[in-house]
Amino acid sequence: MAGSVDVLAQDSSINGAILKLLAEDFNHKVFIKDLAPPTMGENGIVKGEAHQNQKSTEKSEGKIVLGRNIHTMCLEVKEPDSDEEVTGEREAYMASVLAKYKRSLTERTKYHLGYPYNLDFDYGALSQLQHFSINNLGDPFIESNYGVHSRQFEVGVLDWFARLWELEKNQYWGYITNCGTEGNLHGILVGREVFPDGILYASQESHYSVFKSCSYVQNAMCEGTTVKGAVDDLDVVIKKLEEAGFSHDRFYIHCDGALFGLMIPFVKRAPKVSFKKPIGSVSVSGHKFVGCPMPCGVQITRLEHINALSRNVEYLASRDATIMGSRNGHAPIFLWYSLNRKGYRGFQKEVQKCLRNAHYFKDRLVDAGIGAMLNELSSTVVFERPHDEEFVHKWQLACQGNIAHVVVMPNVTIEKLDDFLNELVHKRAEWFQDGKCQPYCIASAVGVKNCVCALHR
């Protein structure tokens, strides 16, 4: 997910601000849904757009290709006979199912390119802990009556991220979430508590979880999606707010750093995310660049903001300001283990490797005559959508409208990128050989200079 900034402002009519004023009858509880996906015309011909050499007002619905119905391949739970214990035959059946599933996972992992998960990890040393039901319910800083927890690991991880984002131990509060979406929801929820009548502003390139969160807190005006791997410039956002007349106590900024929140601290010239700036919270995903094998995330906010959400829970003998009740106690251990093994230097090396490989891949796409774009400071390479959905499914590409992307993670090698490109070039020769199909136009998504369709090449 792109590094994006969401701003909850007290109002938008200060000192001649350039922000567009809302209508008097605007209902702040109405959630404005995502923009419709860009239209993908047949055979690479873009519909619904006014081309330089066309004057067309025709509109057509965007094409969204959904995955297969899992009910067609689900594994049935078979009930044993009432007088039957688990037999050797039943054990053998379950073992065969799991073995087949493992082979499938191994094969699918070979062709994983479109989603930002670091699959280069080895947590064999932690297998000894899988026999315990570890639950970090409640506040991570206050022990509860449930003794099988991993709070000592969780707070150690939180301290590491607080140092990374320059916030003192006695000035922050946070917890390890179940995913990046929960981190965004918590950040927006805290912002809503700070400014109950505020309005949330987010880029239309923000992750879809931001807009889903808006529908929960019901105080936001939002629209849009994301696939391009851009990183918002936090300093510019703050400057624009100041120029519009907002003092620092009149807005709340949540930084969604799901993937790049852990990469940009190690990139020169990258906009710095720091609590020395007037931001309210930051969240990152633990299963993305860190490489945790289960979905999780880290949410950090200022301690002064959390009291509005925190409640005493007698049942736990603790306090709780988290969104979920029970929380995976294994995830903090995996994160702690990875941070200790790699440290700041290890992450810096992995970031530089990903950026080098992303530039290599983007250049190879361009050399092959394929429209492509790579945002500065990003490892997400955007290119024209393949014409074959089987090819998309095989390589697990994330697509939106006429574009697709590859996210270059630490496990994505030059060899894998070459294999993908060679197959893509071979497929393109098949798709375009008779001239009936053309490369999709991606100018509206990534700019004319990055498009090689029939109109813009």
C-alpha cells in the first residue's frame, strides 16, 4: 500500500483557505463510495475517455474480474460416526489433504508478484511456541488476569517503532493490530475522538481500507482507490494546512504507512515520517515488508489522544483502547524475532535491494516496448494490464482498470522478474499478432509519457 496521509480537520473555512466549501445541507454522516474503476474497453480500446483525436461522450461500466467461487473447491468437514474415534484411516486422509495443500502453497509462492508480502523468512525457531494459546487481550502496557500473553514482546516491538518515528516512551501509546486496515481504522477513530465534528480528507489514491473505515466512523467525505505505490509528502500536507490557517491543534493527521512506512526511513531524500512533526498517528503492516507469516500491524499514536478511547475492563483487570478484544499473541513474537535478526541495518539493505530491482524491472519493461511507470521512492512497478486473466491469476497480479502492478519485495529476485517478463513478452506476441488486440491505454492512470498504446506510442 502506498504511504498515504489522511487529515481530520476541525473545519475548512479559515483565513480564506483554498479548500472547497461544503454545501450548507451537506450530511457528514453520508459515506461517498469509491470512484468506479477506470473503464477497460475491449481489445485495448479505451472507452469513456475524451481522446485527443476523438470526441466521444459514450460511457460504459468498468470491467471487474472476480475470482473463482471458493465453494466450488472447498474442503468438506466430514463428521465421524457417533461411535467412531479418529482412526488411522481418517488421520491418513487429513495428512494427505494437508500435504496436497502444502504443495499448492509452494507452487503458488513461486508465482507471487502482485501483492506486497515479503515471503523471504524463516521462523522455524518459533515452532516450539505453537502449542500455546497466546492472547494479548486488552491494553498492551497493563497486564491482565490472563497469564498466557506476550506483552513483553509486544511492548519491545512498539518501543522499536516509537524510536523509528521519534516519539519518547512516555509520550506514545500503541498496540499490535490484526492487520493494516485495523491500524487505519484506529487512527481515524482516534482522530474522530479528538475532533468529533471534523471532516476527514484523504487522497483518492489512498488504500481502500481508509474509505471502509469512513463508513464505520461516519464523519468522512472520501472517494478513491490505490495501486500506484506513491508516497505522500507529509511536509507539503502540513504546509498546505498551515497556509490555510490551521494551527497544529486544529487538525489530526494519520499516516498510513502499511508497506512504505517501514521502507522510507531508510531511503535518502524520502519525506520523513516523524512525531516531531504535528501528526497524530502512524500505522504499518507487519506481514508486508517485515515478513510476518500472519496478517498483523503496528499502530502508534500520541498518549495524550488515547484517554478518550480507553476504558477500564474489570473482566480483564486491565484497560482497553484497542478495537479488537482478543489479539494474536504470536504476532508480536514473530515481529520481535524479525526485528532482532535484521535491525536497522538489515532493513536498510533490503530496502536498497528492492529499489534497485524495481528500477531494473521497470527499465526492462520499457525496453520491451511495454508501457510502465515507477514512482520515485517506490518499489511498485505499474504497467499495462495483461490481456489474459489466466496469466494474471498465475502471477497473482493486482489490477485496476487498464493497469496492473508488480511489488518488488525482498523475496522477489532478478531471476523471477526475468522469468515473468519473458513470459509476458511471449504472451503479448500471441495477443497482438493479428492486430485485433492492442495494448491497453494507461495514459489516464500513469501519464501519456508512460503509455505506448496505439494513440500515444
